[in-house]
Amino acid sequence: MDRNRGVNEIDDKQKVWDLAVIGGGASGLGVALDALSRGLSVVLVERSDFAKGTSSRSTKLLHGGVRYLAQGDITLVLEALKERGLIMRNAPHVSRKQAFIIPIYSLWDKLKYGVGLKVYDLMAGNLRIGKSQWLSRKAVVRRIPAIMEEGLRGGVIYYDGQFDDARLALNIAQTCSEMGGCILNYMKVTSLTKDENGIIDGVKLTDQISQRHHEIKAKAVVNATGVFADKILQMDNPEARRSIMPSQGAHLVLDLSFLGGKDALMIPETSDGRVLFGIPWHGKLVLGTTDTVIKDPKLEPRALEQEIDFILNTCAQYLVRQPTRKDVLSVYAGLRPLAAPKEKGAKTKEISRSHKVSVADSHLISIIGGKWTTFRKMGEDTLEALAGLKGLTLAKSTSSNIRIHGYPETTVEEGHLAIYGCDAAGIRDLISQNPNLGQRLHAQYPNTKAEVVWMVKNEMALKLEDVLARRMRILFLDAQAAIEMAPAVAKIMREELGLGEDWEKAEIGAFQQIAEGYLINQKITILPTSL
């Protein structure tokens, strides 16, 4: 992706885009991908970095939703299981099959989850990725050595998908760019433009890097801003009804030894009626999640004290080695863009995760709700709404067959570079040309200087946080390590971007402020580096 080229494209005053998409998270990227697959001209703008919000803060699951099956939401489960299979087929470098074990402590649970997961298997059809089965008590302990054995009768094993959310978002953005789309981060929509009939015909933008102003014209505009959808709706109509009920989900990241194996743990019924997961991810253990109503959504949400306590207390009931606050390497929170229910007082856990497409009188199209797993279907449904609105005859969607950028055409990468897919060869080439770039950024992690150079040159990384949070994922895995890596990464970025020392110092300071929200009751300092 070349941001300068994209900025030049939107400077063309004569160009009228078929579609302008506001939002660079899962839903916006799904809309852009599907539109491009139909041959439309597309511009996508994101006010921050791709997947900065909810789309980088998920539970890292590609799943149909065992809980949704229990709630009777069959349509959503069927849809999600199909889409899970498509993602794993089209982006195998950022997704994989994950075994989950439900520990069973009663005969009723054995029957309930055993039968329920067999149904879950069948619903996946030919995209099924594994077969659920009963495990003996001994087998459960062997596979999850850290499980609490008292009262344990056995367990049920089933299979779902696991992925790197932010890197999938980035790879979709790259795919859209390669298909001819104009994909821009740090480009904020300041207002919507309308024709003499009050129909939206474009957007006004401010470049958050250069502070330059732009205006683009488009035949249709899609609001795909997740938890911030109401801001765009009110930009169109100040009297617009609230469409989003944000719900926060917190996650704790610990050393994988707390689980003791490679299988994930699924606790099916917590005290608040949700499920809780313990998932191996990039060599760490992700514990979550919670469900807390949030009135004022923020771009950088923080986990609440009660959410942290809830996760630790719940896990303590199932794990022999009980985690404490000082064991937490990183804590992060994400906001779910749940479609606001018509009924007052509805609990967030009971609100459907199905997405909704709405069309305003101004012809502003909004995609509301949904989940990462169904991002592509959300895009497809949005385009179908566009066809109905404009009376267009669109080409058939082919987004289900598009291989996502990084797809390994020949050999499958191993080790920490596997997440880059076929781009791993380019990183190795950088090291071959300059062996100094092969130096590690931190003694405890394998990431090298070459990766930072690659991210700046090829992945539109413009800020320190872009690298450490969403491309390298270190902030989510080990916040203190990310802080210690910051000076070395900032120096490399400054040199690659051609910026000055003032930029470097400001970025380190800004990153430290963000990183404070990922550590629990710990004083953090930027450590000197010899790299």
C-alpha cells in the first residue's frame, strides 16, 4: 500500500467514486472487499489506523458461536460457521484450527454439551474443521495439565477457528488496494456533502498526518464505523435515533504456562451467564471476556477493575495455579457495536450479534452490529442494500473466493514470520541486504528491525503504536516489553519516514501514555536501549 499515491487519488477533483466507505475496521473492509469484487471503484477512509478500535481487540476467535446456538440463534450460527470456513480457506497465514475443551463436572453438562456440539459440527457442513467428542477425566488432565481436578468427570473437545484480528484487517486492506481500491488510514471525515435534493454525494476529510483538507464525490456512502456509527448518523441528521448499544469486553494476557497445554479452555457458564475462554495466542494465554454496557465509547477503552477481578476470580475456580494481577502481562478492552434493541432494559448478552443494514432518507447506508467472523457477509449484504437503493444491477459478488494478501502460494512459513505469509520472503530479503536488520528488538521476543522497516514501507505504519500494537502485536502480548522496545522501533521509523528527532520523542511519549492502559497497577518507564 502506498499512502502518498492514495492521497493523490483523492485530490483528483474530477473523479466520482462509485462508493466511499467510512471506517477501516472489519465491517468497512468487508464492504470495500465485496464492492471491489463486483468491479466498483472504492475509496475507504479511516480516521485512525486500520483496526484501531474494536477490530484489534477481539477474543481472537473465528466461530459460529456455541452460546448463540444455545440461545436458539440458528441463522447466525449457520452464517458464521460458513464464513469461518471461508476465512480459514482464504487467509490460512493469519488463521488456524484451535481445539477447545469444556471441562465437565456433572452428568447433565455431559449430555447437554455433548449433544449441542454434535449439532454444531453438523451445522458447519463441508466447511467443518473438526469433530467434537467426549474425553475421559484422564484425557482432560493430560491435555490441560492446569485444570482443577476436584469433581471433574471428563470433558468435551470441539474445534473452532483462531486468528490474528488486526493482521487480518491489514491484509484485507492490502488486498483491497491491490484490487484497485484507494485505502487510507488517518483520514478523518469531518462532514457529509449533499446535492440539492438532500441526497449524500460525498464527504469532506482532514488528513490527520498533514492536516490538509480534501473533498471527494461518491455515488454512495457507507457508514461502517462500528461503535461510532451514531456520530456519522448524527452528522447526517442531528435528530437521528440511537442505533448502537456499546458493550465492553475485557481480556487479560498471561504466560501460557497457566493453562499448561496447546488446547483452549472454554468455561460455558460463568456467574454472569456468559462463556469465558482461555485461548493460546502467539505463545501467550488470552483470558476473556466480559460484557459491560458502556455509555460513552472511546477509541482507546480501558478495562474496568471489576472486569479484571471477574476474569481472575472465574479462572481461579478452574485452574490449579490461580492467576493474580501481578501475573498479567497485558490487559485490553474492546467495544462491541451491538445494534440497539427496541426493547428497553435488554441485557447485552441477549442482544443478537447479527448485523443490520439501514438506509437513511439521505441515502446514507449504515452497517450496524455484526462480528468479525461474518465481516465478508456484512459487506455482501451492504452492497445488496446499495443495489436496491440505487436501482443498480451489480455484478455478482466474488468476495468469497478472494485469497487475502499474504496467502502462501507455495511453502507454508513457520516460526514467528508465519503470520506474514508470502511476505516473509521480503523480510528475509531485507536482512540479506542489510544483516544489521536481523537484530532482535527485545531479548525475549524474536521480532527484528527488518520487520519495522517492512511495516513502514509496505503496511502503511505511520505511528509507533501502529507497529507495536497492531502489526507486531507486542503491546497486546506483553505491554512492558512493548515499552522497552519503543525507543528502538521509533528510531527505525523516524529514519524510514524521513522525520526528525522531535517526532521520535513525541511518539515515544504518546505511546507510553497508551501503554499505561495495558498494565495493571505497575509503574512503567521507557528503558534505554543499545540497539
